[in-house]
Amino acid sequence: MKKEVQVNLFSDIKEIIMNILKSRLFVLLVVFAVMFSVLVQRLFSLQIIQGEEYLENFTLKIIKERTIASTRGNIYDRNGELLAYSELAYSVKIEDNGSYRTTKEKNQAINGTIYELIKIIESNGDSLTSDLKILIDESGNYVYSVEGSKLLRFIADVYGEKLVDDLSEEQKNVSAENLIAYLRSDKRYDLSDEYAAVDALKILNIRYSMSANSFKKYVATTVAADVSDSTVAVVMENLDKLQGVSIAEDSVRKYVDSLYFSSIIGYTGKVDTEEDLKELQKKDEDYVLTDVVGQIGIEKELETELQGAKGYEKVYVDNVGRVIETLESKEPEAGNDVYLTIDKNLQASVYKILEQKLAGILVSKIRNMKTYTPSENSSSSDIVIPIDDVYFALINNSIIDINAFSTDKASSTEKAVYQKFLSKQSSVLTQLNWELSSNKPAAYESLDEEMQVYMSYAVSLLSNSGVLLTSKIDTSDDTYKAWKNETISLKEYLTHAISMNWIDTSKIDIESQYSDTNEIYGKLITYITDSLSKDSAFGKKLYKYMIKGNSLSGREICLMLFDQGVLEYNESEISGLNSGATGAYNFMLDKISNLKITPAQLALDPCSGSCVVTDTDTGEVLAMVSYPSYDNNRITESKYYAQLVFDLSKPMLNRATQQNTAPGSTFKMVSAIAGVQEGVISLNETVQCKGLYDKIEPVAKCWIYPSAHGNLNISGAIQHSCNYYFYEVGNRLSLSPNGTFDEKQGLESLKKYAEMFGLGEKSGVELPETEPQISSNDPVRSAIGQGTNNFTTVQLSKYVTAVANSGTVFNLSLLDKVTDSKGTLIKDYTPEVSKTVELPGAVWDAVHFGMRGVVEESAAFEGVQINVAGKTGTAQESKKRANHALFVGYAPYESPEISMSVRIANGYTSANAAAVASDVVKYYFNLADEGEVISGTASQPGADHAGD
């Protein structure tokens, strides 16, 4: 029985087990058990066996597409001499790739990182790149570095508007200071007040550049390019503290002998605005805001040729941006190479010739005197330069930095000068305050010259700062008229301005809108004196009168040139100045004569010039010089760029293509040909010069008056530049068939022939150029190059080239050819013939013979062993400044190879321009040793050449 029970129990257990094994639940449990075992094994393998490898190499995997910039093409001269190229260098970059909980936290973190980065870069002697169109002037004020449409486009980009028209009137007229305030606010970059103005501008510059990349989180912004190894080392050491910062190998543009070519080649930089980007994308849709493109010059005009085609690569990157794997890529295509028609050596030599001549003119005109006052009978050629003006010029053009006087590193001389300045400043501000507060203030006309200068500057300061609302001033108001007529005091004028609501009280710390006139005026005085005490431009005026008053000596000025590194340290020269053995006047003349202090630094008249040399057979420009110039290798340095913007010599103005003045007597060949071809005068006919031309009112004078030239034919009139002869031509061109004077007829005749020689259109060179202007009034005076005739140097070159080759008018060109990076020709540039002037040979002979006569009488060409023809000219712009000096000509006379046009702004006499042309001929035709032509010292000015 017991055994039977056991059997049954076993059977029951067996049946239960079998039922379990057959159940779906058991199967599911087994499956789960197997899966769990596999999972445990896999987890063990990932975490224990392979854990370290996966942690290092596969923390996070992101697909990222990176653009690979192409290599920009090179620029060469006509002989294959390298002028511009790209080279690899290290750049410091920053990306917005952090994670932040709030916008405020993000701004604080990025601003702090940028500030630390700036300190590292600048402490190692490197410079930041600059894209923000705002600078800080010498007085510490924010100012715009662009104007007009470029400024409006910049403002629109800051406010995030697609169109300028979308800006409000307030936004369009926003001051640089208020725009900075907007950028510093929490609406944009939330930059706290703890950052000083200078540092804030640097940070905002980088933040603004980063915002252009905001649509692509992983696109880096360049903070500094071409940095030193020391900067690279320090940045790399601190990468763990500098979120988003990296060191990248980048392409940096380099320019050879940049000073001589920057006016032609220009420079590159990031795309300025959305508007500029759209224009570029019309040519190539691959352009983006972060691209480096040509900004001006040939770099801009041939941007699409030089740029090349971008490449790309798709990669896997880890969570810290390291590339793990490349999925696909395309190599970039290098840009094309551009060859110019310019001869590198000729260009550099002409630049040096111009500088030497400018220095020579200055040296000849500087006098050891404090002031120059012209007499009633003096002319612009009599103007001289007092030495005190030279001393002040060094301060006025910031060659001597007055802000350095108050620093800890200031020399003993600088500290002594600064103490004298503080005393002067206190005295002047006290006197100003007394005049503005007096119950019986003196009328402006009763003040001495110095105080008038200070009063006038105070009014300008109020206007420029927006305190004095010039747009609201009623110019018909009697008090305003009295102020303009100098018959009332500044106090009376400002008090009246307050009563007329011409003063913006919100800017002068008025607490109540119900303040009375006296309270407002008191605040206005405080505003004026406080502002003037901080204003660098006003400070310069104080230094000017310190020099005039002998409290700041020429010796101290000279010593500070050594202190600030303008002149290389020279113990014997410093000792001589200190002991009195060397006088400041002679010292200064010596430094100008040896070009240790250049005309550009002084920015006195004359400090600029231009010269264009053209191949008469082809219309190719061999040299196109604008003096002074700048170093386009440094153009991205914000501090250097600010210096250029505020430089009084305006080095960024291309004077060959953008400065136009009256042509003076260089225009007389046009008038001569017009007279002959219109039949109002014949080749053999003579006109008797009487000195005084009384057929018009007011009476016109020949330059030789009270003498006279007597009888002259067309060649003689050109040779002697007889104004009387050409007055008569202009008059005859204006006589209608019935003998009445028709101004329009005369002007149309002159215009017809000026246009025949290309003076009615731009020259053709591939750079922006000021429009020419053919005279629109007074045909008699227009015939001698006056009236409203205005042309650039390169336009005169187009004209004289046509005269030289007897009628072929070229559209001048700076471009020779374009090749690919392997040298294969892509495009050959040949200057186009714009038109041809068909004249009888006898007419050409008469004109050429007259031009040859001009040169034969010019002392500038004495001893030149080649025959040259030309025409001198002077053009008066202001009786208070020296005349512009001009020369156009060609050589050799018998078979012209080159033509030249020279202009020295405020160069006194055309003989100085002729002297430049003479040296150019000597250099080009190897008529003298190079050291004789380019001595590196001031060359003597040309002997006065009458007749212009």
C-alpha cells in the first residue's frame, strides 16, 4: 500500500513537471533567462573588458560637415614679381559650443572667455581682428569708421533688419555711443559695466563676428590671425578653461612691399554686410558671411578669379569636437593668379621719388619763425611754414602720443610737459568758466584769437554731442545771426538757445523737466568744462598754444620723438639737444631732409601726391602711385586701422583715382585743338598777348601781367602757356555767327574735344574712380583749365597718352592676364581702344612742338639725356593754401614709349611736379645711377616755372 502511494506521488510530481515544461510560461521564462544571460555577458564585456576603449573613443558621435577654404590666388606684377600671396599660419578661433541654462549665463560665460583670450593674445604682442565698424577716438569717444550707405547697412545688420528702409529714423541716426550701449545691453550681449570702454569694444567686436555664425553652431570665428608661437602655446595650455576656443591652421594673406602697392591691390577681410553677401552670391552661391573676400582694390575687383572653389568634408566628431572618422570629402580648388601691368620696381621707385620731392618742398618752405601772416599783396606761392607749425603737426597728427604723457612709463620730459599741460588746462578752463559765467561777458569779436578758438570748439563739441540741436536752430533768428556775426558773447547765444529749446537737456544731467533757464545754463557750463577737460582734440589745441607761448619748447618736442620711439635712440643727438649744442630748428630740418620724419607724418602742405606712368603704345599702366600709403598686411589690426582712419594725411585715399582738381594749364592742348578744328584760329595765325584780357568781365589776366608775351602762334602759346591766347580761343569758340557771345556754345565746343580725348569718362583702370567733370561755366577761363574742370591724375594720364601717340584713346588697364595655379592662361587683358582722334598731321606737330618747347625751357629737365615733351599746370583751390602742381608729358619726344601725369596737391609750383617727372624719366630710361635718383633724402624743389 505504501509503495503504491509513493508511485502515485511520483506520478503526480512527474505530471506537474511535465505540465510546467509544456506550458507557455516556462518557455517564456527560459527565453528571458537566456536573454538576461546574454545581456549580462554583453554588459560585462562593454563595461569591464572594453570599457576603457569605448569611454575614450565613443563618448559621443556627431556627424559634422566642414567647409575647406580654397587657397586664394597670387597677384604678380607684369614681370612675374610676387606682390600678394597666401601662407599658412596659426589663428585663434572661438565657437559657441557650450551648454547653458539661461541666456544670461551664456553671455557671462562667453564674454568672460573672450576677455581672458584677449589678454592672452595681446600680452604676447599679437593683435585682434576687427569687424565692428566702430572705433574709439583720441578723446575716448566711440565713433563710426564708415559713413553713408555702408554705415546704414552696418546699423541695419546690428539691429537685425534685412533692409535699411526697415530701420526707424531714430535707429538710422543712432550715435556710435548709443549703438554700443545697445550691444552691451541684455537685448544683445549683456556686457556688464565692469569692462572698460576699450575692452568692451574688443569683446563686442568678437561677439558681433560670432553672431554672423549663429546659424551654424560649429562654425568658428577668428579672434586673431597669424599669431605667434607664444600665443599658440599659452592658448593650448589653457584650453580646458577657454570654452569653444581652438588653434587652427589658417590661410593668411601677405603682401610684398605693401607700402607701394596697397592703393592698387587693396586688402581682404570678412564679408562686411548681408547686402555685400547677396552681391557675392549672385556670382557664386557658396559665399557665406564668414568668408574672407577682397574689400578694396584688385583684391575686390577680381574677387571671383582669386577666390577659388571651396572643398568640404563630412566627418564624425566626438563630444569635444575631435574628428573620429571621415565619411566623404572634396578637395578645394585654388584660386587663379592675377598678373598686373604694373612694373614693381618702377612703382616703388616713383613712390620714393614723390616722397623725396615732398620732403624737399617742405624743407624749402619751413622757417625759423612762430607764425606766418600773409600781406595784402602776397600770393599762395609766398606761403611759408613756421617751425612752430611743424612742432605742433607732430602732436596734431598723433605722431607724438599725448596720452602717453600721463602713464607710469612716461619719461622725465613727458612728465614735465604733462605738468605744464595741466597748469595750462586749469588756467584755460577757469577763464572759459569765467567768460561763460560773467554778468558782462565779452562779445566773441572782442576776445583774443586763442580764446576765440576755445569758444568755437566748445560750440562744435555741443553740436557733435547732440546737446546743441542744430536741426532745430532757426538760422533767421536775430540772436543766431548776431552770434554768426561775432557781435555777442557765447553766453548770450547759449542762453537764447535754451529759451528756444535748441538744447537737449536730457544729455546734461537735468533732474527736473521744470528746471528754469538759469539752472539749465549752469548745468550746461559744467557739461562744457567737464567735456573739454577729457577731450583729446581740445587738449591738442592747448598744446598748440603752449608751443606758441613758449611753455612747450621745440627741444622738448624733439626729445619726445626719441622717448616714444618715433626716432631711433641716439645718445649723441639727445645729448646735443639737452646741452643746446643742437638747435631744435636745425634738428627738425635734418630729420625731414633725411626722411626720418616724413611728409606723411607731418600732414602739412604738401604731404601728398600721385603719379601715373602709362605705355603709350598699349594703354597699359606701368605705375600708379598714391602717396602716402599704408601697410595692408596690418589692416585687420584694430589699433592700426584706427590710426589710419584718424591720420590727417589720409593714407587710405587713392589720390591717383579719387582726388580730382582743376587741371590748370595741362588742359590747354584740348583748347588749342578745339580752336583749330572749329576754325576759330589757324596754325599760323598769331595772337598778340597784351597781358590784360579785357573782352570779358571781370577782366582776366595772363600770368605774365603786367608784362605781355606779344605775338604767339599755337605752338608758342602752348610753350609759353599764354593765358591771353587761350582766353581768346575760348572767347572765339563762344561767338555765334552773328557775333554775340554764347556761353553754352563755347562750353559745348570745349566739352566736345575734351570728350574726344577721354576726359568725359573714367580712365578705364579696374578700380573705383571719381567721375571726371568738364567745365560747365565760363568758357573763356575754362579754356585755360579753370572753370569747373576737375580730373583725377589717371584721367589726365589717359588724355596725355592720346596726345603722345597722336590720337589713340585707350581705356587704361591695370590687368595683364589671369592664369590658373599651374600657369595655364585663362584670360588675356588687352586695353581697349575707346576712340581715335583724327587730326591733320600739321595739327599734331604744332601741339607736340609746343609741348617740347615747355620742357626745353624747364630747369627740371636740364641734363636729361633724352628728349621729353610735356605741359605744366598749376591749379588754385584756396588763397590760404599753396596751389596744386601738375605736369603731363611723354618720352622720348620723337617716338613716345611712356606718358606721365603728376600731381602734387598744394605743391606750390608746377616745377615741382615737373621735377618728379624728370626723375621718373631718368629712372625708367636708366639715364642716371639709381642712387642719384633715389637718394633716400629730400630732393631740392624745382625752380619756379612761370606760365601756369
